Amino acid sequence: MTTEHDTITTPVTTDLLRGFLDVETTAHGLLPHRLPARARRQFPDDQLAVAEAQPSGVRMVFRTRATTIELDTLPTKRVYQGFPAPADGVYDLLVDGRLTAQATVPGGNVRTITDMVTQSAELTEGRPGTARFADLPAGNKDIEIWLPHTEITELIALRTDAPVEKAPDNGRKVWLHHGSSISHGSNATHPTAIWPALAAAQGQVELVNLGFSGSALLDPFTARAMRDTPADLISVKIGINIVNADAMRLRAFVPAVHGFLDTLREGHPTTPLLVVSAILCPVQEDTPGPLMPDFDGGTLLFKATGDPDERPLGRLTLTVIREALARVVEQRAADDPNLYYLDGRSLYGEKDHAELPLPDAVHPDPAGHRRIAENFGRLVFGKGGPFATGTGAGTGAGTD
């Protein structure tokens, strides 16, 4: 480590953070949150509490001449009882927008999931550690440190061998996105490799990622948080968690979608708003949930356990939800020319699944994240897409 005599300690403040909605001052430092305190008081369980506190898309941003940067943090890591501990979360350091260095923080708190169905857990407290980046390019540069997308991260201290100043406004549009564990970054190996981060880089926008593992359930508090968050572009990816959890029937689903969109429009009446259905997921295309873990064969897979014959009774599948979302958007677009629909199978469909199958039957691998991002960039940020500069009214961005 650098010594006390040649380092400068800069307080970690919200001026250095992007991609968050709220912060909490803890006994150790600053904890970024991706939902505000008002929403957090309404959580029904710990799953969303953990997911929103994992800083997917949250990054520290500043300008400096430093060639050595140290960030002290206290991570809270998640392990599943009976399974090997996952690798330590990765901190991505970007110099002028380019991934230049990576680091990890060993140790920290450990949250052991003792039951995958109920998500009950035990917490073992640990010690803080340091993410260290050395031999960085000389000269003035813009630094981004993307925090691990799967580790709750309390920010304690920032040390550098040159002064730090606030990064200038880059003038980019803010893209506010909400989705499930795939948007959160499940199975991606580092934080700038989750598909929303890759797509944001392709579209040259500032990402605010409200992808919550297991928790894209049309919750009113999430809609209100998005309503109150400044944004130039908004997307909501709807379907997979609602089917996974067997959370509602068609009669409740359609009004819930309307209510969610109504709330967004209260704060963003004319902002381009894209509704995205689920990517292809064969186990849930025509079989209702709930989704359950399956450990046969020694590896974790997921299987749908509902009865397909109950679809006429309103049980939801991905096919049913895509049809419902398309109808809702078509109906609303008559009075809302800035509302769009994208069939998620155009991001990852039959051909993609044949080439890049889902390892656990639900989540894409790192190559799958890249494929989704490439397709999103082409269809949404590309020429003629709903988020392209100068885009006017439209009814969709394509289907598979």
C-alpha cells in the first residue's frame, strides 16, 4: 500500500457516486441504495432488501492525475449453504471510459442462504478490506469504479496519490431501467459486463439500473421511485419474475401493468418509455410457475412446477404475458406516442438459445449478456430505435 505521507484521503460523498437513488450512513461508511428509504420500508421480505442494496450499475466517478487508487470497503457476500463460495466480487476501474484495471476485496461479511426457497439466511460479520489499483496511466483522467454487482458494498475511504475532483458533466442522457435478475447481472462475471452496462456503453448513456434479482414484480413502490427519478429514457422489463413466483393471474396482471405505467407517466409524461417482455426461457414459455431449484445431477437448475392446463384459468406463462403486454402497449400508444413495446425474444430468442443456452435454464452466461446488449443496442439505441436521437412515435422495435 502507499504510505500515509504520499496519499490523499478524500471523503466518500454522494458527489462521487452515480447510478444510485439513495444512500445510508452506516457504522462503517456510506451504503448506496437503488431504492429510496420510503420504498425500503414497504419491502415484504429480505430478498428485495438484499437485491436493491447490491450496487448493480453503481459507480464512483471522479477526475484525478493519480496513478494509484485505493478504496476501502466492507462487502457483504452471499453464499448458498452446501455450495462452494462464489468468487469475490469484482471492482472495475475505467479510465476515460475504458476498462483498465480490476480488483477484489477478500473477506467482509458473509450472508449464508440456508434455504433457497424461503431465502432465510444467517449473517457472519467480517472485516473491511481494500480494492487497490496501481500503475494507472499518468496525467489527468476521468475515473469510474464500478462496484461489484452481487455484493452489498459499504464505502469507507478513498485514497489516491494525487488530488481528486468532481468529474464534469458529460452531457449524456440518463437511461433508467428496471428488470429482473438478468438485468441485475446474474451470471455476469464483473459489473461492466452485465447487459445493461454494456448496452449503456453502446448507447453512450448514463445508466441507472433498477434490475432486482427475483423482484421485478410490478411493485408500486418501485414505480413511484422511478416516477421520482430524473431520466431521459426509461425501460421496464416485465414478465419473468411474475411467472417465476406465480405472483398473480391474468386478471390482476393487466391492471397492474396499467397502474405501473400510469405511475411512471405521472413523473415522466412524455419521456420515451419502452416496455420489454421476457427473453426466451423454454422452461417458462408455456408452463406456469412457481419456479423451483432442481439439484439433480449435482448442478443447480431451475424448473417450472405449474400445470399448463390451467392457462385458461388465468395462470401466467411467458407466452401469455407477452401477448398481454403487446395489447396493453398497443392500446395505450394510441394516446401515448412515446410508448413502445419490444418482444424480449428479439434480444435472446431461439437462434440465440441454440448457440448460447441458459446454463441454469433461466439466466444467460457472460456471452449471453453480451448478445442481449448487442441486440438491445441495435434495436433500441440504433437508428430508428425508440431511444435513438430524434426518434418520433413508434409502436415497436421488432420481434424474433
